[in-house]
Amino acid sequence: MRGSIPTPGTGTVRYGGNTSCIEVRCGKDIIILDAGTGLRKLGISLLDEFKHKPLNLTLLLSHTHWDHIQGLPFFAPIYESRCRLRILGSEGARKGLEAALTGQMESTYFPVPFSKLPSNIEIEELRDFSFAIGSTLVQAHRANHPGVTVGYRLFSPEGVIVFFPDTEPRTGGDDRDMIEFIRDADVLILDSQYDRAEYQRHIGWGHGCVDDSVALALTAGVKKLVLFHHDPDHDDKTLDSFVGYARSLVKKAKGKLKVEAAREGMVIKLGGK
Ligand SMILES: [Zn+2]
Ligand SMILES: [Zn+2]
């Protein structure tokens, strides 16, 4: 949930310092959103849960900026021949998705080359912006962020999750498309890196602010907003104040929206059961 770079330290223990990575369980399907440094711990827990059984995983990447792919070489299941991993994402700037992912495992950066991995990995660039993973229907939508970046909407039988880790609000008609894309989501995980004043100094950087995230979620009838892509310079206290401020905005608007800030190990259950 951290943006840009991992931030270990005493100031970030509660919300956590790992970069973008979320696991979604829909029935038997395991869908991973982004491969930030949080992926390392997820890999350990998956191997622990599945022991010697085959592991079938799908990874959806928002984009190939470092903080969203850096966990992949440290994802233990890719070193197991019983693991099948399908990676889907936009092409990344210039060289394509496969080059972006395998490049970070070249010998300059990492000891094990991608070609030597014993697992079965398929890398596919998104062609279709609407597809299915098992019983989950997935839609992608372009984000407003440098390079080629997307967000995803997952329709599972239990509910709708929307994931936009890196995006800046647009003005005018484009924003209407975004509102329709996130409409009535049960959970919206959204880039809310800045407060209003910080955002004014970072317009055009491709990240959002709390005020705009709340406004967008309220307009679109979202049920729960999860603030995401925390600024590396924001400690736990600052994030507490972001959550308090966001809730005060909801109250002022007499909305029902719930707001939380993403934190390491956070679990959200959808559906009544
Ligand atoms: Zn990022
Ligand atoms: Zn980015």
C-alpha cells in the first residue's frame, strides 16, 4: 500500500512499509493485484497454505513502475515447479511487459535470471479490457498516470472490488468515465497519496489526494473507500489524520461511505456469509 519505495521504520509499523500488493480470493481463484514488495510475504503464506499441492495464480499488474513489480523476484512460488503464474498487465513504457519484468532479473540487478525459473509463468499484455478469471469478471480502465497504467474492476459473486493504485483525478468528461467505472463498488482501493495542500504542489505527477478520493467515491455510490499509495514521507500519525479527515468529509456530506487507509495484513470480507 506504500507508494514509490518501501518505508521500514518506527513511524510506519502500523500501516506498514511494503509497496503495492493485494490478494483477492474468489472461490478457488487466487488473484493478486500488483507485485510490490508486499508480494514476498504473500508468497511465503501461499506456500505454507498449499504445501505440496499445485498452485494456480493470476497476477494483474496496474503498471510496471518499480514499486509495483519489485516483489516479483522475491515471490517464492516462482521457484517451485508446481506453481503456474499468469501475469497480465499493460505493455509498460516502450519495451513491453515481458522485457520490463525479466529486465529486473538480469544479472546486473539480480542473481537468478527469469529464464531459469522452474515455475510455469505466462506473461500477457492486456489486449482485451474485459475478460474472466474463473468465476470473476475483470474489467480494466486507463488510469491518469505517467506511462501506460490501468485500474481493475473485479466482479466476483461476493461483490465488486475496484483497484486504482496510481491515478490522478481528471477534469471534465474523462472523470465521468471513471465515475461510471467505479460505480457502486463494494470496495474502492484508490490512490490518495496527498492532502489538498501537497497535491497543489504535485499536480500532473499522477497521484490523487484525499479530498478528491472522497468526493469521487461519494459521487459514484461506493460503499468502502480504502486510501492507498501512502506517501513515503507520511508516518502512521499522518495516515490516522488522513482517515479522520476523510471521515469528516463524508459526515459533512451526510454520506454512508466507510473510509479506511490500507495497512499491512488488512482483510476485507465481502458478501453476507
Ligand atoms: Zn506507484
Ligand atoms: Zn506509478
